[in-house]
Amino acid sequence: MNGKKFVEGNEIIAAWKSETGWHWFATEVSEIRRVEDETGGSIINGKPENDIIYYGLVLGPTEEWGYFSARELEMDKRVEKLF
């Protein structure tokens, strides 16, 4: 499949893993939030941040499809971006 990775038939466009055993597999970009536009960015730790909201599979103690913030993952020192 041309080096692409898939989960349940969906192409993974970005992935992260944490030291605590959690994994995030993004399969689509849901929203791009920028501080300077009408979205105002995402509020993280009380301040606006540029962000990308992804939809995909989250694996931890349970398996769940949902939305997650790339910026929140980037800010967590226990999380490593895989690709």
C-alpha cells in the first residue's frame, strides 16, 4: 500500500505515542484553528494557541474514535510524534 499505514481501512495521516501507553492515530483533519482568524485558536492552559484538531483512533485502556488536539499532544513532554 505504498508505505501508507491504515487503521480499520482509514489511512493514518499522523500518529503519536505516550510514555504512559496511549496512542493517537489521526485519520482526518477536522479543523485548523489559528489565533489570528475567526476561530481564535484553541484555549490551552488558559491562552489561545494555533492548533489542528484531528479525528482518529485513540488507544489507551480502551479503544475509542474521536477528536483530539495536536497542540495539546505537542505540549505534553511524555508524548512523542511518530509521523
